[in-house]
Amino acid sequence: MTSHPNANPDTPQNVAETMRDVMKKFGEYEVILPADPDEVFNRAFQLALPEGRTVHDLTEAHRRAAEYLRPARRRGTARLKDLDSLIAWANRFKGEETALFAQPDMKAPALTCIADYHAGGTPDQGNPEGEATARHCHHRAIYDFPLSDEWKAWMAVSNGEPLEKDALGEFIEAQAKDIMDPTPALIKLEEAEANQPWENRLIQTARKIEGRYGQLTQLLAMSKRFQVYETSDLKVTTNRDTGEAEIQFLNEHKGPDGQPLNIPNLIIIAIPVFLGGAPYRMPVRFRYRKMGSTVRFILSVYNPDRAFEAAFDEALATATEATSLPLFKGTPEA
């Protein structure tokens, strides 16, 4: 086909040439790669197409392909079964910014190690290249401290719910191995330099709450045979701060022989806080209330927080000494 003599020289010569140029125009594309190959994990991977065509962002697909043989960074959370394993994990992966986080929750204590924690220093949020001290915090290990069965049993019964006589007997028989008979010094409540430090500590506690220590055999006998006759001139006074109401209430009752009841209101237990841990001696307050024709008993561990804190802090000291890592009490950033 020949062109018209007056045709515009910029006009395509024929239909085939026109289609060729159009296809060339719309078929062109440009791959935009980072200038530095080492930055392939941190920069976008885009495909530039001619005007009028959809732009596809292939960044995520490219990163997945790049991580096929080797991940770009460490990430994931390890769940460990003992403290020694967490210490070994921390020493294997720790760096200059690794940190420990302790959750001192009496119901769910835990210790977390974040291998890639944020670096220290003042934040630089205006840096267009990103904050130099920021880290992903994606590589972690967590150790959930397992509470001992003894600890869970005594904490459950210390919820203030009154127990019937039979329920008290069953509980005492089941946990008899946890109960210590008081030493002569504890029975007399006499502090002395010859006493063990824990004896003097328990004596001080008993004096503070006006208590008397009893033996396991007394509790067992009491749970099996217990009758209370209320005197007509019963006088009850209440002190909400010290709990004297229950103590006076107890002393104002008489037994079948007409004599005042002389029942100890404290027992001693020695139980571990954590599974496999060392036992801690703690006083347990024993009280009862006469409800109509029946009697209800109340057991409550006195100040269990101290034993928990001592056991937890001992474990944390072991972890920080073995890893030389900084420790924060609380919950790390999500």
C-alpha cells in the first residue's frame, strides 16, 4: 500500500505498523530493584508498566522467594519447660540488646526472654530511614512457672469459703503431709537466740494476729468430733483490722463439759511455691463460725505473698546471674 502524497509524515504508514507501535508501547515494563543487593529484604520490589495498565506490587512475593532457602531474620516464640532451658536458650541467642521480662502474677508467673529487643537510647522518630534503635522483638522464649500442687490446693481453700466438718476432715487428711507440728518454742511463743530464725519469725507472726499454734492430731480430732454449745452470755466484739472477732467468738464457746473451748487458731504448713522447689513455712489461720445448728470452718494462709515473692525473686536472681541480662518486671511490648 502506498501513502497519499499529502499524508502527514508522523502518521503510521499502514495498519500493521500502527499495531506494532501500540503493542510495543503497552508491552514495555521496568523492574524497580533496590540499588544495593544487600537491601533486598528491606526495600520494595515493584514492576512499572505503561500508563493505563495496572501496577502490581510484588514485594511480598519477592520476599517469600528470597526466604525460600534462608529466612531474613529470626522470629518465633519458644515455650520452655524449666528455668534451666530458658537460661540455655538466652545464652545461645542473646545479643547486646537482649532482655528479660518477669511477670510476678501469683496465679500465672512467667519469665520471657526477647533476643532481639529494642536498643537503648533516645528515640529518633524523625529519621526518614527509620529509627536505628528499633527492633522487631519477634524472637522470644517464655517459661511459665508451674505452681506446685500443694500451693494450688492451699490457695484454693484460702478463698474464704466456709467448710463443713466433713469437708475440713477430708482436706486435712489429703494435705496432712504439708502440716508441721509446732516446736516447743512455737507452742510457748517464746523468742530466743537459740531458736531457728524461722521459729522466731513464726512466733512474731502469731503474736501479731493473737494466734496459738496447734498440731495436726488436734485438727483431725476436731474435724471428726466437734460439738459446740453456745453460752447464754456470749459477748462478741469485732476488730476488722486484726480479725479478733473470730478469735473471741471461738473463745466464748464451751464444750460438752462446760469448759471454754481451747482450740488453736494457727497451724504451720511447709509447701513449695513452684513444682520441685524448696518448701516455705507459712502459718495458716484456723477459724470457725457457728451457723445455727451447724459449724463452718475457715482456713486461710497468712500472707502467702511473702513466700511467693521470695521463691520468684530467687528464680529471677538465678536467671540474671546465669545470663548477665537486664531484667524488667512487667509485660513487654506486644
